[in-house]
Amino acid sequence: SAVISQKPSRDICQRGTSLTIQCQVDSQVTMMFWYRQQPGQSLTLIATANQGSEATYESGFVIDKFPISRPNLTFSTLTVSNMSPEDSSIYLCSVAPTGGIPINYGYTFGSGTRLTVV
Amino acid sequence: DQQVKQNSPSLSVQEGRISILNCDYTNSMFDYFLWYKKYPAEGPTFLISISSIKDKNEDGRFTVFLNKSAKHLSLHIVPSQPGDSAVYFCAAVTGTASKLTFGTGTRLQVTL
């Protein structure tokens, strides 16, 4: 299964600023997924990032707030823009298993970015 | 619309006993179901999955059971160990390489 390097692991940011989170995968993958886990909550998909096309955002998430870049098949960034305390969450990137069938290997996740907005 | 639900937010089990974590879903189009374990400050770790055409999958101490008619799945951990203490999420996916839909999580505590 793929190995994902995600950074930063944590950050404390001032409201109104932006933070860019990076995920580097050790193999080429078609789609990368970005999730958010708010305190005490489940993981919620923000968007799906395809290389060479615009990211697809889930209901409730917009590109102006969470712009995503996917310059190649091994790298993606998520920016949290104009942050407010409500954006304090863990942000995670993920990739599907090779071949897409999650039997022997599940989707792989990065280690997460714990964001606190003050 | 919560398509995947875990109705027990927490579970406490003695070491050596069986842990049973439950998950219900509403979308009959899900093709695969997955279980993840998550420690604080780490990303979710894949445990085991099952295809919707199966009713059981086993891997070491972990067994997942699927009851399609009831739209219910469960994860059995036998025997439970203190290192199993974590939050467990069930997740489901339609098709291949599509997005995962997660349940709300169950915090398992394995006591000595």
C-alpha cells in the first residue's frame, strides 16, 4: 500500500490567515481525497483531487475557502483560507488502494494536520 | 443524511474478552465496507474490509460480519488487548477508488 507524508503535523494560526497542508505519496495515484475531522466528530470529505482537473468539492465546502492543487500524480496541497476558530480540526489526505478495490489494502491516510485557530 | 452510523460512542471491554463494534448503514449501493482504527494525533489505520457479496472476513484477531438484509456490520476483536484501545470507524464505499463515507466512531477501551 502507498505511504503518505503529510505536513505540517500541527499548527496554531491566527484568525484571518491561511495555512497550506501538503501531502506527498510514494507512488503515483489518480485521486487524492481531503478529509476534515472536527473535534469529537467523524471524518468528513472536503474534496476529491484529480491530477489535471479541478477538484470536486462536497456539499458545504467551496473552492474559495479550501483551494486544492494537484500538480502531479504524487503530490497535493489543501489550503485553509481566511481561517476562523471554527476551522480548528484535523485535516487528512487519503489515497485509494492500487486497483481501487479495498480488500487486501484499505485507503491509506496521512498522519493528519492538527490545526488550531486562535 | 448520515448514511453510516455507529450508535455506540464508547465501549469498555476487559483484556482477553471479545470486543464487538457495530455499524449500520442506509445505502444499499455500498460495495465495500472497511474498518479503521485511529489513535489521537495519528491518521486512521486500515484494519479489515469486506465486500458486499460476502458475509464474513477474518484476519487474525479481527473478523468482520456483514448482514445485508439488516444493513448491519460488526467488527469482532478476539482476544482484546490494551493496545486495541482507540477510536474505531466503519466506512463504506460505492464502486472502486471512490470516496469513503465514515461512521461516527466508537471509542474502545480495553481494561486490564
